[in-house]
Amino acid sequence: MPILDTTLPAPKQALDDLAFFGGRPAFPEPLHVGRPNIGNREKFLTRVNDTLDRKWLTNDGRYVIQFEKRLAELTGVKHCLAMCNATIALEIVIRALGLKGQVILPSFTFIATAHVLQWQDITPVFCDIDPRTHTIDPEKVEALITPETTGILAVNLWGWHCDIAALEEIARRRGLKLLFDSAHALGCSYKDRMIGGFGDAEVFSFHATKFVNSLEGGAVLTNDDELARKTRLMRNFGFVAYDQVASIGTNGKMSEVSAAMGLTNLESIDEFIAINRRNHKQYAAELAGLKGITVLSNDDQKKRNYQYVVLEIDAAETIVSRDELMQILYRENILARRYFYPGCHRMAPYNSYLSSLSLPQTEKVSERVLSLPTGTSISPADISTICGVIRMVVNNGREVSAKLRSQAATST
Ligand code: T4K
């Protein structure tokens, strides 16, 4: 009897080979969206050892300063302030900008974008998105401005850019601050400039799941000297010198080990982008022509990091819904994610007082998107296997849907 090699993907020939219907999962171990990319391990460990030898672990250490300098060079921005994560970075810069009252933001984003406002008793005012770019729709912003509005917090989601020129024009004309949550957008451009230097400030994330990570980490970037000064103070309790505090502050500092990881990974940024681009291209090629499935792309952007592979699923065409497809993929150990379903306005605490708010494009898009695994942990063979499962499900949409219904009926 042949020995079953459980390390190889299980080929699927018939619907009963799908794990959902009793077959062996395509992968023996889970494939995650957000597996960290890890650069030169030796260089990282050398830096960690150096940190330990020098006994300087945090508070504007050598590697934090180098990391900030590298990011400022990469983006062409005057000031870069590294932080312990992007959420704290957003909170600090929001305070340094003096935002209060109401701030307009998209609902189609990670929940942190809303929480950083609410955490400081600023009311998040959710705006609908442009379904083509998944970013805040400038045409809908203006109607949401009230005498209480102090700013716009736009999100360069997936690393795609907002309509930055339109947002800048509205902010200038209406006297509002403009902040970008660019957690996803390191290495991406808008027109001829790198994202990082637009609006009053921008914030990057270097969380483990971002394509360049510093374990945990974030950064505020700005060309505004005064804003940088205030943000720097707030990052370190408001200290200007030992025993001397000039303002309210918190602890947003990045540690040396995080900066060592961030610096090491930045040295591999081109390689990470090349792998992400290759993966994206392969997904697009292998899923091309599949009815109801689109691999999204922002082709008008000169520089992109391709860190998210996002499908849009039109269930009227695929018959199998996005959630059904996701469940089928899960059973195959392909842990696809429906980022950023269901939209912040449908999550606590916002849903408790915004139950009647309708954001039709946000709701439509969040019902249709599915993010697939990418990055350095995924091989071309893995992508072929993932695409093979998706093709099998979609090409047999009616039959799969009927089987799902009959399986659900027998299990109840
Ligand atoms: N603004 C936006 C637009 C954001 O997307 C985010 C974060 C922020 C602001 C705030 O940035 P930070 O404060 O985090 O710097 C993940 C990340 O936790 C989150 O950082 C990210 N956005 C969001 C889009 O995705 P989840 O809910 O997917 O769960 P998590 O972190 O457990 O990771 C997902 C998967 O990644 C895991 O199932 C397995 C894999 N993973 C994760 C970690 C941490 C690994 O393989 N290794 C790891 O070390 O949020």
C-alpha cells in the first residue's frame, strides 16, 4: 500500500475531494494571511546582541534613530518618529494635532482607525467609500462636515492611495486637519511622491503582519516642524529634560529590539515587494476569467507593495457566497480573511448608537472581499493549489451550493 505523503498538497479531482465534503485538506498546516516576512536573521541577531552588550534597550537608542532616518529617506519626509505601534502613533499625533469634536473617516478600515478617535472622546463620523478604490469618497466628505468637525482621518487601504488631491483641497478650504492612516502603505506612491508626506501627517504600521515588520511598531511622518516637536514630546511623557515635563504625554517609544528588526527588514524591502508582486501576478493569472472573481489591483500607482491579495466576489455569478467560499478554504487550511467586514460602523461600540447608519458602498464591498495568503511564506506551488480549490468551487458553483445546503440540512 502506498504511503500517504501528508506534507504534499492533496490534489482535488472531484467535489468530494474538498475537505468540506470529507476529503483531505489541501494543506497539512494552516496557511495564514499575515505571516511575517523575516529578513536577514544573522544581521538581526547581531543587532540584538549589540543592543544587549551596549545595555541601551529603548529611549531613542541607536537603532531607533537609524530606523527613523532610513524611513525618512525612503519616503522623502522631513521628520519620522518611530513608535511602539501604529495605534499609539495615531493616538499621539491626533492629540498633537489638537483634533477634537468630530473627525471624518471611512468605516471600511481596521477597527483601530475608529478606536483611536473614540478612545480620546472624539466622535468618529463614518463616511462611505469609493467602491473602485476602497478608500474614503471625497464627494461624500463635505456633506458630513459640521461646526464640530476638526479633521479628516483618511486611510490608504491595501496600500492604495485615497484621492489625496481632493482631500487636501477640502481640508484646506474648510480649515480641517488632514491625517492619513497609512498603516498598509509603506513603499507605495501617489503621483510622483511616496506616501508618508501628505496631509499634516501620516502613520505607518510595522506590526508582525505588515510586509515590513518591527515585531510591533509604528511611525508618525510629517514635514511640519512644530507638529514633530509636539509629537516627540508626547511620545515620551512630555519630558524635555530629566525632571522637566512640558506637556501631557504618554509612552509611545519603540524599543531597540523592535528597531533592529525594522531596520533588518527594511534592508529586504525590495525583495519582499518583488515576492509580493510575483504572488499577486500569479493569483491574477491563475484566477483570470473565472466568473464572479476579480483579483483587485490599483494599476495607476507607480510604486506599490502588493502586501494584500484581495478578491472581490460577485455571488450572483459564483453562486457560492463569499462566506461559503471562505469556509471551504478554511477546511483546506487556507485561512483567507474577510478584511474589513462588516465595517467599523457595524462593530461595537459604534453599532450601538449608529444602528440606522447606512453606508451602501462600504456594506456592499465588505460583503464581497476576501484576502488570500501572500508574502515570503507562500510558494508558487501553494498559490497554484489555492487557486485550484477556488476554481473548482466557482466552476461548480451550483453543485457546491446544493451540496452545502444538503450537508447543512443533514447536520441539523
Ligand atoms: N490602521 C489600519 C488600517 C490597520 O490595518 C492597522 C492594523 C492599524 C491601523 C493598527 O496598526 P498596529 O497598532 O497593529 O500597528 C491584523 C493585525 O493585528 C493588525 O496590525 C492589522 N492592522 C490588521 C489588518 O491585521 P488580525 O485581526 O488579522 O489578527 P492577528 O494580528 O492575530 O493576525 C492575523 C494572522 O496573522 C494570524 O491569524 C496569524 C498571522 N500571524 C500573526 C502574528 C501576530 C503570524 O503568523 N505571526 C504573528 O506573529 O489583525
